[in-house]
Amino acid sequence: MKKQVKASYVNFLIGFAIMILFRFIPLGVLPNVTEIGLQVMGVFIGTIYLWSTVNPTVASIASICMLAMTDFAPAGGVLSTCFGNPTVVQMFFLMVFMGGLTNRKLTVYIARWIMTRKFIEGKPWVFTLVMMLGTYLMSVFIGAFAPIFLFWPILYGVFEEVGYEKTDEYPKLMVIGVVISALAGFPVPPYMSNGLALLGNYRGLLGNFPSLTEGTAISDATYFIACFILGLVLVVTFVGIMKFIFRPDVTPMKKMSIEMLERNPLPAMSKAQKTYGIFLCIFIFCMLIPSLLPNVPVLSFINKNSLLVPIVLVCILSLIQFEDGPVLRFGPVMGQDFAWPTFFLCTSAILIGGVLTNEATGVTPFLNTILSPIFNGMSGTVFTVVLLVLVVLLTNICNSLVIGMIMQPVVLTYCVAAGVSPAPIITLLIFTVLLTAACTPAASPFAAMLFGNKEYLTTTEVYKYTVVTVVIELLVILVLGIPFVNLFM
């Protein structure tokens, strides 16, 4: 423990030194980068290092503080840009709303319903598909962590009941499959977590690329439908990988019955839980349908003011009260169920992304100078293939959100030079960078959970199963995803 604490101090000092010393690189060494640009790049590179080595909350807050100490803008201006960003405000209230779902344990009832469908009894591969699809749908509509925390313990009990050992291959694949399916759903909702952060960052970056005038818009509904269909294909693909490539013994699962899962019955849902369920449906409707039907009067108003939807819902749910208090218990949610590390990581990443590509830094012309010779002559399809392969490699070395933020200006720089529409490329970038972050502990918190599950998995096994899966997922995206998204958008 003491060694870890000392290591975190040393790593913090290294990251801090990068932030300070990078600005002393002589002007002209990096073509087109200004003095302000050197300061901001130092903070950016130091933040990447800190995100990978110390507590992400500490790293994110440090990056905000250091940006406020650059010549880019006074501290008040940087803080206003950071916490006054509409995407950040929307993300805050969305995370409060989703935290309330967990606090009210509505997720437990959803998981139990998914797992107790009668048609899965005695059918191992139907059970497997239902589990993976259930995990995927919960990840899309509630959050990626919820199905992992809910389904893993339930699966452990099923495995023990039917006679599996922890060393058997099917339990290992199911444990990994839950995380893979959760990752498939993670980038799908444009109104949650890292998907929201990357889309918001992209929309903010467009202001720094005024020559891009066509093919830039990505509506929430279009993004959601395209990624949702791709995600479904990849979940089914994983089940196919299990059945036809890894081929585990599923004979014990033929003994599985619904009674095994219902031995600890849940109490009847409370009024607060039912109310929250209704408001979850209202939330999903308000975030998706108005952008599909923007000319319908009421839906047009909601579409133009979608930032207000989570704020209004949080207000109403905090107002409605039953015997056990408000439907949304704000205090407990903020103390126990609000993902503060994710919030600060996304907030600082959005801030850095916007500042880095501001014309005052000269970073965009620098990227254009460096990348133009590399990408010159590439068609949009070839560029997309090269980009996605590179992204899959990088996202498993560094945090997936960070890689997504870094690569967006690269994409926009290419699109300006090549006259290509950025919308389908950005959609595929966001989907792929978040989906495939499974092969190393540094890739994502979900991957770290896999490597930390020493009860069922060894490190070698995690590498073996995840690398094969991610390679096949990438092939599916390259073969089916690129033409589908280009056709869809």
C-alpha cells in the first residue's frame, strides 16, 4: 500500500513537470504552434500521463487548474468554459437521473425480469443469447456498470447450482461476455456518459473548423439507431464466437431452471420505483423521438431544448414524494450513486479538447502540416479503415475516452483537406473507440474489472478471450459497419 501511495506521488510530480516544462520548448520546433499552444499541449500531455497513472479524479481536477494558469484565458474564463459548457451541465443532470435509478434499485427488478423468462430453461445457447442481449439493453438504457454488477453474482450462483467449476470454460466466457456486451452498449446512447462527452466535444470542435459546412450534423436519433443496430450485430457475433470458436461444454446448463433464480424473491415494487420506471420511459422518449420528428410542434420544442430534459425530470422526481421520501433522493444519490470520477474525467476532457483546437493555439494547423503528407490521396474509406485499426490499438494502451478526444481533431483535419463528410467517420470513431476498450486494464474501467476478477479469470485468459473478440469485432465493423453507417448517414 505504501509503495502504491509513493508511486502515485511520483507519477503526479512527473505529470505536473510535463505540464510546466513543455512550454519551454522553443517556438518553431512544432510548426505553427503558438506560445499559448505550447502551454496547452503541455497540460494535455501531462493530463494523459496522469489519467493513466493516478486517480482520474485528481488528474482531471489538476488539468482544469493548470489550464486556468495558462495564457489562454483568465481563470474565470476557463472555469466558465469548463463548468458552463451545456454538454457538461446536461451530463451532470443525466448522471443524477441515472444514479437515482441505481439508488432506487430499479435495476435489480429489470435484471431479474430479463433472467426469468421461461423459454430459456434447458436451452444453454438461448440462455446465453438472452443474457448477452439483456446486458446490452441495460447498458444502452441504464448504464454499462449496472448489468455487470447485477449479472455477475447471479451467474456465479447458477454456475455453482448446475455443477460448473470455476476453472471451466463456459463460466469464464460468460463472465467476459457480460463485460463485452456492456461495452457494446456503452457508446450507443448519445445522451449518456462517454458517448455524450465525445459527441459534445465533436460539436464544439466544429466551430474551430469553419470550412466544414456540409455533412457535419449528427442527430441524436440517427447516431442512436446506427450504433444500436451495430451493437446488436456485435452481441450476436460474440455469442457466435463462443459457440463456434471457443466451443465450451454447455451440458450442465441444461439443468438450469427458473426456480433457481427465484429462490430469493424480490418484494413488490414500491410506488417510487414504479414512478421512476415511468419517468425512465419518458426520458428515453424525449431524448430520441423529437430528433426523428423535428417538425411536429411539441416535439420540435423538445428537440430544440433537449438540454433541459434531464434537468426538468430531476426537478420533478425530487418534488414527488411517497412514504419513503422523494422519488429521487438527491442527497444519497450524490453521495453514493453519482459517478464523480467519470464526471470530472469527461468534463476535463471536453475542456481540453475545445481549448487544444482553438485557433489561438495553432494546434490545428500543426496537425494539418504533420498529417497531410500521411493521409494525402487516401479515400474516405481507406482513411476510415486506417483510423479504426489505429484507434483499436491505441484505446487498449490508453483510456478510450482520451483516445477519442485526441483523434477527433485528426479526423476533422483530414475531412477539411479531403472534402469528406466527417459525420459517418466520427460516428464510427466514437462507437469503435469505446466498444473495443477491453484488452488491457488501462483501456477502460470495464476491462480493469475483468483483470481484477481473479476468482474466475487469469490474466492470460483475459488477454486470450478479449483479443480474439476485439479482432473479430473490428473485422465486423470494417466489413459491415463502414458501409452501413455511410449509407445510414
